[in-house]
Amino acid sequence: MSLPSVSDYSLLEKIGSGSYATVYKAFKKDGCREVVAIKCVDKSSLSKSAVDNIVTEISLLKILRHENIVEMRDFFWNEGHIYIVMEYCDGGDLSSFIKRRHKLPEKVCRRFLQQLALALRYLRVNNVCHMDLKPQNLLLARRPQLTLKVGDFGFAQYLSNSEQKFAIRGSPLYMAPEILLKHKYDALVDLWSVGVIMYECLFGKAPYSSVSFQELAEKIKDCRPIELPKGSHVSPECKDLLMSLLRHDPRQRITFDEFFAHDFLDLAYAPTKENYEKAVELIQKAVKMDAEKNSKEAFHLYCEALRYFIPIVTSETDFKRKENLRSRINDYIKRAETLKASCTGTSDDKDKCVPVEHKGNSIQRTSSLNEPSFVHHELRTLSKSTTSMADGLEIGDVAELYLAEGNYALALEKFHYCLGILVPLLGKEPPGRRRDLLHKQIQIWMKEAESTKGLLATKDIEESVQRTSDTSIEQCTMQ
């Protein structure tokens, strides 16, 4: 079958099709010969609603500009067709990516979800609801690194949280229950679709995989419980996000703000250009503090910079740039470790622990990463009348010991545990010296917990070293 003729472009091959449009790979005939994707819409097959969708899609794509959204380069029309010229994504779509691998490791899933979340956050700022999120509409560009891009805005709408619609939109398998059951709905329908996509990434199939639309509708109508496949394992954070997204009642579903702030996504430290710039700025401040002999502040700044740098280097696919970044980051890691050792009074020997004295059942510190010991001792003395506060402080001491000896996973666990006890107590504590000291100690341990996260993230560097360069595009990028 011959390819259609399009002015100014040479069509190379058909790469996709829908109910009223066909997508072709093409290149521009001028000197740059840029490769693009052209969506050719047959005007004769369009209903009034389809025309409205096309108009909305073009109007949206004219203003939407984001790294994780497929960019429209141009649009034009003739008597028979409407042509939408898009950037070409050479990695296919997420559906094909999943099918080739059957299911994706959790870290790969997290990276894709991060990129999808960045796109959705941008759409929320512009008050846009996609309405048809599914793996087939999430395209992958391989260069300069594997990047997920949201495409096909044919069902997208301007939609605020207060507005509610009734029209059936989207693909049944990824459609929120409130749409399929013809209930009122709002922008939260996109988050249900994200949950189905996430489930498919992790387990290779949708949670309500069905042989017919009728079977799917019955499962939705009956609110069949969504369960993880037998024998599967995901982290608690991953499971929490997944189940928070896949709640049938939109009133109980996770909100957009909660989604963007979820620990599993760790969106604040996603490998973006903006976060690279933040990391560089933090390193500059760390070097300055280091030169001024402010070891404690320099340590925390190096650790904070590492939280930004580690995802960036592990997602980098250019081998030379990756090696340069890794070399620099290794220097920052070594310097942070040296500063930690000097602040806690430990040597470079990671098998040694911070010096302690055991008195009764409590641990007495002889040094602290952040605060003179007499302040801590005063708080310990004042907390004796409150058993839970004393327990929380002791757990915090243990967290510092683990941090000093380099056991970052346990250190972080203990920091979270002690803060979970102390923060609620602070809210109930009356004004006075004890409250002031408790507030100060909580701030210190919050800062140490964040620094611990930075050091814990360095394990990803060790993992990436073991990967071979020939798989870097599809594996190293996403780990």
C-alpha cells in the first residue's frame, strides 16, 4: 500500500493508527531533514465530537512545552486531512517496552513514574486533564537519554477540581471506575490511570485484565479487590503508592499533591536539569564551608548535594559524561565521609563506632555530629519524667551511632523511629526550656536524617558500576 503524499515532508513508514488517524514516521524535505512523526487525520471520518477533540488537542499542544510531553512542531490541513507534526520518539511506547521485558524492576518503574509525575504536575499547573493515560500513549525517546513523554492529547480537557463531566473518555482498561460507571468525575481520573500503568509496569498485566469489556465492567462494578500477584514483592513505599492510586472511590484516592509528594517517587530529587543546578550550587556552598573549617555544615551540604547527584549520574547514558560525573561524585562521597568521621570523633575505619559510655540501660554520648554534649545531657535530664520522650532520645542516640559507623540504612530507620515519637510530643509540650531543647534536637536529627539519605543513596553508584556499558541505554538509564 502506497504512502500518502504530504507537502514539505517525505513519509517513511506507518508507525501507528487509531479510529480516525494514522501516524507516520517522516522527515522534512528541507536541508535539516529532521525526523518527525505526522498524525494524519481523515476529515471525512470525523464526528462533531471528534472535531472538537482535534481542535482541543491542537490548542493544547500549541502551549504545552515540557521535557516529558511530546512536542507539536507544526500543524496544517488540506481538503481531506488534518496533519499534526510531532517530535519523533525513537524508543517506541511504554506498552512495547513492558511486553519485551514482561515486567519491570521497581527502580525502573520508579524512574518512569517520576517522569510521568513531572508531566502531570506541569499539566495540573496548566489546568489540563489528559483523560487517556495508558502505556500506548507514553512514548520513549532514547536520546540524549531514555525519556518518557506523554502523547496523544485527543481526549484531553481543561478541567479544574471543581468541574465535573459525564462523557465517556479514555480506554476501558485504564479508565477510572467513575467514568466507566457514568458517575460524576474530575481530574482524579488521571491518577487511577497512573495506578493501572504502575501495576502493569511492575507485574506485566493490568489489575483488571479481562477478555471482554463486559467482564471488565463487572469487575469494576463489583469493586473487586485489587491484589498483588502471588509471589511478587515490592517495597512498602511502592505498594502504598500503588494501592493509594487504585481506590475505586475517588474521594478516598490519593490527591495530586499527595501523589507528587509521595516517598516512592522522591520527586524532589528526580534527575532533572533544575536539580542538577541545585546540586552544583550545594557543592559550591559545601566547598566554601569546608574552606572556612565549618565541617558540620559542609558535611550536611555535601550529603544534600549527593541526594540530587546520585539519581542524575545513575540515569546518565552518555558513557563519558557518566564517568566524569561518577568520578566527581566519588570525591564528594569521600569528603563527606571524612567530614563525618571528624565530626563524630571516629577514624576512617568504618568498623569502629563513635565512642560511648554505657550507664545503666542508656547510651551516653561523648561526641555529637551537631551539638555540644552538655545541651543533649540537659535535655536527657529534663526528659526523665516523660518515659516516651526519654525513649525517643535514646533511639536517636542509637541512630547517631549507626550513622557514625556507616550503617546508613539502620541509621535512617532509627532516625525515622525517634522522630515519629518526638515530633508529636513537641506539639503537646508547653513553652519552656525543655520544649526549646526538644525542638532544637528534633531539628538536628531531621538534618542528620536527610544527610543519611544522601549517604545511603551512594549505594546506587556501586550498583551502576557493575552494569555493562552496552546495556546502559535501557538499563543504566533507569536504575
